[in-house]
Amino acid sequence: MNFKMTGIDLLYFNIKNANKKKDTLNLKTRVKFQVGSYMDLPFPSEYFDGVFTLETLVHAPDYNKALKEFYRILKKGGKLVLFEYSIPPNSELNEQEKQIFNTIGEGSAMHSFTKFRHGDFPKILSKNDFANIQVEDITPRILPMLKKFSTMGFLPYQIIKILGQERRFVNTTSGVELYKYRDKFRYNIVTATKI
């Protein structure tokens, strides 16, 4: 396989750990990691053949700015692949569901979580000049894992709720509540092309 990959993260210790793992897997010449932000990518224009994110665009404070950066650094014909959540419009959520999704978004620093609504990815990406946009809902594929998270976190979550600490223990909150509302959220693979 002939490829080169650059990974970025905002946090230095994540980059340090990624570099250690890279060395143990003997990927030194193919993979590099560095500190960086989606909002201001440290790469020249038209530099990459592809951009891939896994549940991270949702953390961008301004996802449109991040998408503009992805577009800038992609070569013509380059591919964008996003793995991201989406939720229904507010009109399809009751107050408790809105509160839970807001708690998960705020507690996880997922600034765009409540902005990614079902069916909106084609509009969002075309607004940012991407084409050939496809969205695949793969929620059923992650439900077995989410069920395990929910089962493991169920008892601790009861204590967390009694203490009113849902935001502080957001991973447990997310595991239990997302499984509870599994018919509401979606886990999507979104692909698009720079033309």
C-alpha cells in the first residue's frame, strides 16, 4: 500500500501517544501526527487527496469554517469522508430529548452536535462547494457497541442522575441516553468530492 497520512489533534498529549503507537506499528515513513486545528489547518492549498474525520467535525466551534479549510487543502477531485452524528429537528423532539441532546453536546464540547440535523449534510456540504455528496445511515451497525456501553453505565448513571452530575460524567450520560434514544439519533458516513 503506497500512501502517506498526516493526523492532527488540538492536544499535544494525544499527538505524543499517536506517535508512540505509530512507532510500534512501524509506520514511521507513512504516517505523521502534529498539533493542529480544523479551523486553521497548517497545510498548503490543494495538498491532500483525501480528508477523513471520525466523530470530530462535531467538535469544531464553526463547522463551516472547518469545511472551508478541508476544501482548501484538498486537491481537485479529492475526497472528503466524515463519520458524524445527526439528530432530528427540534420540532420532532420533546423537551426531555432536547435537554439530553444539549447536555451531551455541551458536556462533550461537541459545539455542532445540535446543528447536524437529519438530512442536512447535503445542504451543508454543497453550501461549502462540495459535490457528489452521499450520506449513509449506519446506526444499526453501532447499536451492539452502544448497548454494551449503556449496560455497563446503567447503574453508575443512576447515581450520576441523583447527584445532578450528567454533564460532568458525559461519557456515561451519552452511553446510556443515546441507547435509550437510539431511534432518534443517526450515525452517518458522509462522503463528498472537491470538483
